[in-house]
Amino acid sequence: MMMTLHTSNKCDDEIQELPQTKKFLKLLDQLECYAETEQKQKIEEMNGLIDEMNQKEFELTFTEVLFNKIYELIKEKKLHCENAILLLKRIGCCLTLKNVWNRCFEKSMLSKRFEKMIIEEDQKKEGKNEKLLAGLCECYLLCKHFSFEEELLSICIPHVLKIASNKEEGIEVQKEVEMALFALRSISSLTRIEKDQFVNEIKEIIEHHQKHQNLTRLAYRSAWQFFINRLIFNDSLEEMIVNELHFVREVTRELEDLSKCVDWKRKKGEKGEKEVNALVEWLRTLNAYSFACKLWNEKFSTMICSLDKICRAAREKDRKIFEECICIFVQLAKNEMTSADCLQKGDSFDLIFLEIQESTLEDRMTRSCLGIFLKISERLKENADKRCSKAEWKKMKRRIFEMMEKEGFEDIITCLRETFATFNKVYFPVLPLNIDDFFVNA
């Protein structure tokens, strides 16, 4: 007898309006009717529907109820485990790509079953199914994101790294490597992992790609994201990331290549989202690096120039990309190892002035742009950059002050003063009500 996925009346009403969700749930209800090979074909169709879902459809579809349904199908042997893994890998990938960060999988019975299966398979003395174990580990990392048990991580990371380290050629191998790296990259930066569990393998993967260009763009970025996510608990990785693996050089090249591929004149809904999404993903990796890494080298200037160009191209054409750029400048302004002089040499200061001038109370970018000037003025007042002489420091302060004066920054801040309280109700951290905080000469 076919099992039906039940939802609340409200969800039922919403799902009626979402065609991809409706088709997906119908196919899920029918899976138990098919043999293994036909089931795999249906899951490939379901995976196609997952790719087409927008964020709202995705959030309505992949609930704790749905994961429990998949658990029941596996438990009753109505869904073959290998086929379930194919489906869950795609769900897990899209959880990250579509920025849907919920804990539905974690709360479900399916999560508990996978944990049990991983431990049991790993503990087998004979007849261990390495392929099944690796697939279970990938699904677990992709779908969970948070609150990993230490025992599970100690099993999953080595098995997934083994797949990611495969240097054989071929499309299928490339897909497997990409999936493995994507699974690793899905582990939250708040998850502590000891260096000896990953550092040599990831370093070798990145270095091998730099020599042989064997990874897809998504796989390469995933390797970097996993590495940079570890900086919060392992700041000793900074030297390797900056001076041995040359992250800033690599991200600069990726940003420049991708920005050339983006059709900045395209209209919303037209083709080109793939290039946009890839650019956004690399910008987010750079943002994570700018937040966590405190080392500076001469490559930063080139990277900031590339960021300037993207910022200028995106301001009128793609707000998603523009906002990601501004978020990076916020982090760079906060990072005392970023040269304040370097930040103000490009186009970005002019663009930030324009953004503030055209701002509205509802525009969250206003707060970010004001925050950039606030952090820079704080640093210039404190003389935080020890590499500059006193004379150079005064010259830099004068140049930035003159730029602000030319753009009417003081008048803008004065006009916005009454709105700061409104900004502070919506955004965190708060902006100071004292306008002098924004001026480098105060």
C-alpha cells in the first residue's frame, strides 16, 4: 500500500501553488512501487526537480516530516539504500547552494539511522562496504551542517577525504571528488576539527590542482572553503593559507575570470545565473577569509583592485553581487592588518558614498557602508597601522578627510543622524549616535 506524505492544511494550500514541490512529493509517494533500477531513474527525475526549486519550494518540501518518510521507506526496505543516498546527496548539496539552513534532517529519525549505520559499518572487521560507508558519510555531512558528534566526524572526514584525494582522471571520478569536497565544505566553521584530521590531505589537493588544474571550479572553491572554515579554531593555518598556498592570488584570479564571464547587461530571469552564483560563492569564501585571517601581504592590493571592478560593475546591475562585495569591505575595514591606505585608493570609496547618498531606511547596505567608514575612522584615530611613519599616517588621514569633505560626507551623516536609532532597531551591531565617531579628524 502506498504511503502518503501528510502535511498541515496551510502547507497543503501553499504546495498546491508550487509545481516542483507537488511533482516531487508525488514521485516520492510512488517510489515504493518500483524495482531498484526503475527507482534510480525516478530519483534522477526527482533530483532534476530539486535543482529547479526556488528557496520557498525547497523550504516547504524538505521538512522533518519528509526526512522521516524517507527513513520509513528505508526501514521497510521499500527504498534501496544506494538510491536513498543518491537522493540525499542532491538534497544536501542544494541545502547549501540555495542557502537553506534548517535543522530538519538533524531532528529526523533518518539522521539517527544514518549515524547508527555509519558506526556499524565502520566497526565491521570483515565485509566492510567502503562505497556505502563513504556515501552515508557524505549524506550525513551534507544534510546536517551543525552539531556533529566527535565520533561521527572522526569516521566521516577520513573516508570523505579519501574520495576527495583521488587523482585519477575521468568524468565520474571528477564528480565523486567534487561531491566529497562539497560535503567537507558543508561542515560549519563553528565545528572544531583537529588539524591532523585534514590539513595534509587538503593542502595536497589544493597544490595538485594548482599544478594540474584537475578540479572543477566548485570542487576547488569547496576545498578552500573547508580550509578557511577551520581558521577560527586553528589560526596556525594562516601562514600556510597565505604564504604557501597563496589564497589571495588564487581568489583574485578566480574573481577576475568569473567577472569576465558574467553578462552584466542580462535581465532578471535570463541565462547567466550559473556564473553569477559561482562569483557569489567565491566572494563568500573571500569574506570568510577576510573575517578570520589576520595576515597581510602585497597580493592584497591586487585583490582589492579586482574587488573594486566587480563592485562598480555590480552596483547598478546585480545587487546580490554588490552586497557581497560590501560585506567583504566591511570585514577588510575591521581587519587591522588590511592597509587603510590601500582600501581608499580604489573606486569602492566613491561607490560607498553614492550608496549612502541614495540610501533609504529599509536599505541594509546603508548600515554596512556607514560601518566601513566608522571602522576606518576608528583605526586612523588609533594609529593602528604600525607600518606607517607618523608623517605618512597624517598624510593618509588628510587624504581621506579631504575625500569625505569633497563628497559631502559630513552633511550626509548629519542628515542621517536622526535615522540611526531606526537603523539600530533593525541591525546589529548598533551605529553610534555621535556623528563625530565617523570623522577621521575628530
